[in-house]
Amino acid sequence: MSDETVMTDNDLLDGQEAEQEIAPHIEVLFEDDDVVVIHKPAGLLVHRSYLARRERFFAMQLTRDKVGCHVFPVHRLDRPTSGILLFAKSSEMANVLCEQFAAHTVDKEYLAIVRGNMNEAGTLDYALKEELDELGDKDVDPNKAAQDAVTSYKPLLNSEIPYSSGRYATSRYALVQLSPHTGRKHQLRRHMAHLRHPILGDTTHGDGKQNKFFRAHFGINRLWLIAKKLSFNHPRTGERISVETELEAEWFSVFEGLGWDEGVLSEDTESFIIA
């Protein structure tokens, strides 16, 4: 689907590799004796991987250093995705949180910029074949049945700009709120591609021509997907905790270029205010 040869997910931020000596900034959004929630910047791996032996910094390590204790991952974000990431401070609390993710009682909200205008909300129930890694998954059955995958989507804003990115004289985009109800690999990216509204900057499942235009037009190279909000039951007290993060400054630069610099999206998404 993509005709790009410039970058892949593993080197999406290749232009910043010269700055590897400077640790990425980790912002702590919520912390107590049992859990810590951070904002992970785009381009940062959650933990060490044989696929990225050259990397020096990882969200897990940076969070540990920042809060002063070992942390345990309970879910993941793809390397190019930014936003909310939850860690437990003990294996006991991690197990409780992992059970919540497995039971689908954790609510996740993302924002994405996608190709084309969208006018109707909906829920996509579309099973996904497991994406296997050539080395890490060499013992996994390639004929394994597709896994259930469900995503709710809600268009928030549309834009049409007078620049051609393909065969048409103008280019259309949408800001979409996404809520995955399952946790399959690249689920949001694959589901939006299935809906023919691929997420901008997705070099694996996206539209190469659109990515190239968007990158050149706005001068920003990233996957336009952010984990905006996470709600879970506290693993010790049971209290419902909701944590939300701010959009990075680059989002507002693109919003201005798409004419989204004013207005409130809607009452039921009042936290997503663009001003």
C-alpha cells in the first residue's frame, strides 16, 4: 500500500539519530506507590528489543530512573506512537493491571489524523491475522487463525486544503477519535487502512504518496497517532483512574495548516479543544 522507501517504523525519526546522546524527555502524568503513568514521545521504544540493538534509551529505563524504582510494563505503544503509557511498580500490581487489559476493562482513547474526510462514527469488527516477525516469531504457526479485533471510531474535524497530493487538485484529511476494544498489533493502523482512511505517517500500512506530501508540506515527520486518554481501575484500591495527556506542539502546527485552529470539537469530547 505504501511506495515509500525513505523510512520504516524502525527508523521513523532517523533525522534525530545523531542526537542519541540526549535522552528523550519523559513526562510523569500520574504517580503513586503502585503505578506510574507517563507521556511517551514518538520514536521511543517501550523496552529493549533485539530488533533495535543500537538504541540507548527506552521508556521503561527512563521511567525507572525518573521515579527511582523498577517499573513493570503492562501494555505497549508502538515506537512511532506517542502518548500515555502505564507502568506498575511491582510484579503484583502488574499482574492485576494485565488482567484488566485481558478483560477489556481498560478504556483507551487515541487521536489520529487520517487521509480523506470522514462523516460518520462507527465500530469496526474486523479480525486481524497476527503480524509475525521474521526472527522473534519464527516458531509461531503462520497459519494461525485471525484474531478478533474491534475498534470504535468517531470523526471530529474535517479539512480540505488547496494542494494536490495525488490525482486530485485538493487534499482532504480528518481528525478522528479512536477507541480500541481489543489489543492487536498495529490494530488502529490496520483498521483505519481497512476503512481506506489510513493514518498519516504510517509507513507500514499507510499511503506512501500521502505520507510524502504531508511530510514535505508541513515539515514534520512522524506517525500522526497519539494515545490521548487511559482509564483503569487502580490495582490496589479499585478506584477508577482516568489520565489524559496534552497534544505535542507539532499537532497544533498541523492543525493551523488544516484550518483547525479554532473551535470546540463537541460537548462529549470537550477535552479535545483546539484553540
